[in-house]
Amino acid sequence: MSERPTRAGLRVAACSALISTVLSCPPAFARQAGDPAGQPPTPAAPSPIPWYQTISFNGLVSTSYVVNFNAPASGTNQFRVFDSSDRTIALDVVELVVQRPVSQPGDTGFRADFTFGTSVPRVTAALGLFRDGSGQAGDFDLQQAFLSYIVPAGRGVRVDAGKFVTHIGYEVIEGYDGINDNHSRGLLFGYAEPFTHTGLRVSYPFSDRVSARLLVVNGWDDARDNNSGKSIGAQVAVTPSSRVSVMANYLGGPEQANNNSNLRHLLDLVATVKAAPALTLTANYDYGHEAAVTRLPTAGGGVRDSAWQGLAGYARYALSGRTAVTFRGEWFDDPQGARTGFVQTLNEITVTPEFRPRPSLILRGDLRRDWSDRAVFEHSDGTFGQSQVTLSVNALFVF
């Protein structure tokens, strides 16, 4: 028969168990080597990210084919911006973007957009950079190149210095981070607005719904200024709700060579409404004025003040997650011929179906009709009429 354990034996067994537990599982508050007495251990500092891992590479490739039913004798589509060649397979642009993005106060970064191609670089190249005094440009352009810093003040004041695309207008030049709804560019994009600026740009978000920008730049598409004056730009963007956004833009300053007195002013308004889950509506209005413009002989010659204005409307309907169709209509009035070289009123209407077999691949086509109150559109026999109709197909790859 076994014996009952004594009280002393129970104490010894309990103490042995407690000592064993303490030795095998030290309490969390026990002092560790290298730590101050009674303090938890200090976590190791994270290793800094190598500088080359903060740089990203993105890009865009675009190619297109345009048929002008007028079959112009010169092979040129009138009053078009990038799609100016008739019946030519065009490598519109190959764009490579190298950047170190900034997003937080104290961040420093940069962005450089290198573009190659037969269409876009020849149009957007800035005077004094890759375009000479005669207006000639090649197949390469440094579309953007600027340094960025977010000043740690308030919600963060972003400062960009260098060359950048304009803040004006609804349509953009296009890149990996901005694709238009139509293949062809509109009349306002080509004749009412600038493409790029070189100078200083300061941006500040006052709230999640209101932001503003201020620019001091050489002028319209000038990498090297053609006078000693500077142009001032501004933007106020308001988003009253998730369905509505409004932007008001301004640019003003001397744009004529060796002349600081004759000023050019441009007011631009853009409003976008998400009318339904699948339907987005946008309106863009421009008004410009310039003092003492020397007019072309086709516009009557002489020197006088000039004004121009235009209105564009867009309606995009998403048929599915991969397909959509966009309608665009425009009216552009050039009563002194300062922007187009003819005293005329231009109009256009475009329908653009779109298909995205993959998120990075966009296939689309334009059916577009342009017309004017002047005979300015060339025909196959060299004569001119008041309208032209074009059909184009376009493929874009974004990475």
C-alpha cells in the first residue's frame, strides 16, 4: 500500500515546479542583455531602401492608321494635331518615363518623359529645346523633365521646377498615366491651348475637395523664352462630390518674340459629371485674347487685337468593363484668323468605340467629320471644300 505524501513533500514539489517554470520561461519584464533595467527591448531599425528601388519605369506605345475620304493631294489632313498624315501607318509615339514619385511632405523626386515617334514629338517639341527657330522638330522630344519637392508645411506644398505638360484643357498629350477618350485630338487641344511649359509650378491641396496651382513660366511651348517677360498661370480645382469636378485655369503673359508689352490671356473651364454609373459627361470652354497680333495674309494681313473661343462636349458610355463608346462635339471660332490662319468657324463631331482585351492594351477607332464656313479642306484634285471625313484605328500599349 502506498503512503500519502506529507505536507512538506507537497511544498518541495510545488517549489520545484515553480523554479522549473521560471527558468524555462522567463517573464516578459525580465531584463535582456543590452537593455536598460526594466525596459522592453528596442526593435531594430528597418534597413533603408536602396535608392535605385525608389525609381520606377513606365511607358506608352501608340500606333495608328488614318484614312481621309477627301484623299487630299498633299497627303495631309487639315487642322489635325497628331493624326495629320493620310493613309500612312504611323508610329505616333514611344514614351519612356523615368521617375522618383513624391507623395509625402519632405519627399524629393524627379520625372523625365522621353518620347520618340513620327507624330507626337514633332508637334510638342518646345521652341529652344528640340525645335529650332524655323519651327522644325525631329522624331525625339524631352516631353517633361522636372524636379519635385513637397515642402513640409500644412498639408504639403508641392514644388516642381523644369518642363512639364500644361494644366489647361480636358484633353492631354497622352501617356501611361493619362489616356484620352478619343483617338484624334480636338480643335481646342490643337488651336486654343498650349502643350507644355518651362518654369516653376507650385501646388497645394487646401482640403480633399479643393486644390490650387500657381505657375511662373516662359510661356507657350517655350523651353527658351523668346522675350524677357514671364507668363503667370493658375488653377483652382473643386470636387464638390464624388460625381462632380470643376477646374478653372488661367494663363497670361507676353508671347510675341522680343516684345513684353503685347499680352496673351487664356481662360479655360472644365466640368465633369458622372451622370450615371456607366455615363460620364464633360464640357470644356476656352476664351483667348492677344494684343496686336500680326495676321497672316490669308487672314487679311495687318496688325490688330485677336480673340478666339471654343466649346467642346464629351459623352462616354461604358458598355461593359472592356468596351466603351465616346462622342465628342466641338465648335471653335477664330474671327481674326490668329490661331488657324483663316478667318473661320470650325466644327467637328467624333464617335470613338473602344475595346480593351487587357487592361494594358487599348484598341479604338475614330469616325470624324470636320467642317468650316470657309473652303479650307483639300481634295484629291487640289481644290478645297468645306468639310472632311476621316476614319482611323489606333492601338495603345501601356506599361
